[in-house]
Amino acid sequence: MNDRKEPEERAMFRDMVVKVLESQVKPHYEDWDAAGIVPRDVWRTFGEAGMLCVDVPEDFGGVGVTFDYSIVVGAELARMGFGALATNVMVHSDIVAPYLTNIASDEQKQQWLPKMVSGEAVGAIAMTEPGAGSDLQAMRTSAKRDGDDYVLNGSKTFITNGQHADMVIVAAKTDPAAGAKGISLFLVDTTLPGFSRGRNMDKIGQHCGDTSEMFFEDLKVPRSALLGEEGKGFVYLMTELPRERLVIGALGCAAARGALDLTIAYADERELFGQKLKQLQNTRFRIAEMETDYRVNQAFINECIDLYSQGELDAATASMAKYSATEMQCRVADGCLQLFGGYGYTTEYPISRAFTDARVQRIYGGTSEVMKEVIARAVLGK
């Protein structure tokens, strides 16, 4: 069902995205999920269709449309049950690209953004470390000055797009004694000597979304690879996190919509005790509850999209969006699977993938517990 009337041009863009996904993704997705990775040429396909980094300015290869068009791409991927690919594209288009658009020099933008728009280059961001998790100030990866270069040493984990990445934004300590003020960001070309990636990690969901460890061993990058100013990395990370968290919330709502649509259709077909499943009061009440849960969260996500587009989305509100929408996504996925009964627990039915793909949404981009702390600090102070 439609949540609100969409402007004609964006509706046409959405139709195009759906057609591409129907023809280029849907027939192959189960095979990719079984293989544990999406083929590299999918990025080129999306680039040729104009589905990557859509709000990048025209001067740097993009089409320069508004942020809500980027949401359309990720949301349709999520709604159609392609959660892993939705995450891959979100990281590339809604996390990595905005760092370049908002912080990078013109030379850095020209080097990477046109390739990211076309799908020639895949972007990733490396913050999380094995021993630090969500505590960015505890990171150990270092970047030491060596003349006009920096030498990086350390490791990162749970890096989305890690297997395919051509460029990685790496957070590293340039001044270990300065705490948050000692973190800097670097644009690392993955062809450089000293860069290596671990295996594609096995996960309980989002199977075809490549997720990797990364290692930096005396990896030398030029000073021109520094993103923004030295020591400002933590500030940049905090500035860009609201968009990431909002998009994760938007994907959560879209995935919930997809799960509900599957379940409503199933309830109309499945018979139990001589009646259609949809005629049983338990089914009717559960669908009513979940539809309401979805609609309330979608309305809040829409409000946050408007706030972000106006430059007014603060960190706490973005955290509310991610926290509420992803918790709702998991409730809906669980409730929908329950209505499928035993069939829902088999991989033959896509509702099972909706359930397993949903779980990580409450973890990456900041766990629900971290989101609650961010919200509490805004409401109550430290």
C-alpha cells in the first residue's frame, strides 16, 4: 500500500529501479546467496542504470538529484528481499560517497567519485576493529608520518564490501596520545602494497553481502590520501553518521514492507481449519499490529528524510530512526515468519531470508544499545 503520494519524477525513477532489479537481480539472487557473494559486474550494471551515488554532483560524474532518490534505490532492494545487496549499495552510495562529496579535495573527488558512480570502483569504510567494536576511540590502527607519506599498520573487521572494494576510507590513529582528536581518515587504494583482505566472513544472514577483515602492513600512502584535516577524523565520522543511521532505518522499513506484503499474500492463499488464514482472528490481529507498527515507523523515517534534506537532522533523531525502525523490522520479520508456520522456517520461502537478514540491522551502524545511549544523552545529558 502507498504511504504517501510520490512526486512523478521520483516515481518514474522508482519504476526504473524496480525493472532493473526484476531483470538483473531477482533471477540470480538465490544463486548469489548460496555462493556467498554478489558478482563484481553487478556494480557495473547498477552504474550503467544510474543507480549508484545518485546525489553526487554532476561535476564529479553524478546526476546531482536529491537524497531521497538515493533512498529509493536502497529501499527497493530491501523491499524486494535483497537485503545483503541493499547493505552493499548503502555503504557505497550513502556512506562512502558523502564523505568524499562533503570532505574531500577536488582532486580526490575527481579521482574516485566518477568511478564510484559508474561502478568501476567499489567503496568501503573501515572503522571497526577486532578489539574495539563500536568504541572508535579505542582503535589501534596507526598512521605514522614518514616524510611526505603516512605508513599504516593495523587491522579492521566486519567491513562491508571488503572483498570487492577498490577504495577504502580507513580510520587510523595519527596521534595515539590525543584520544578522539588523534584520529584521521585516509583514502586507501586497495592495489597498494601492504594491503590485504581476509576471507569473506560467514554470517547467519545477508549471505551474499561480502564482509571481510582487512589488514595494513607497512602500507604507505601519500599525504594526498589524507581525507580532510589530520586529527579531524572523529569529528568527520560523527558528522556523517546521521545519514548512515537514517538510511539503515529506511532499509528496515522497506524490508518490513516487503515481509508484510509476502505474508498478506500468503494469508490469502493458505487454508487452515477450513478457512483462509486471513480469516482467522489471530492472523487478522497480528497483521493489524504489524501494519500499524510499520506505518508509524515509516512516517517517522519520512520526517527524518525531510529533516536531512533540509540540513536539520541531528544525531539523536537519526539514532531514534535507526533504533526504532530496525527493532520494528525484527518484530515484523519474526511475526510474519510465525504466520507462515513450518514453511517459514525453510529456505524455500523468502520470509526466512527476511528474518535472518533483519537481525544485523540492530547491530551495524551502531547497536540499539548505543543508539539508546545517544538518545539519552540528548534528552538527559551525560
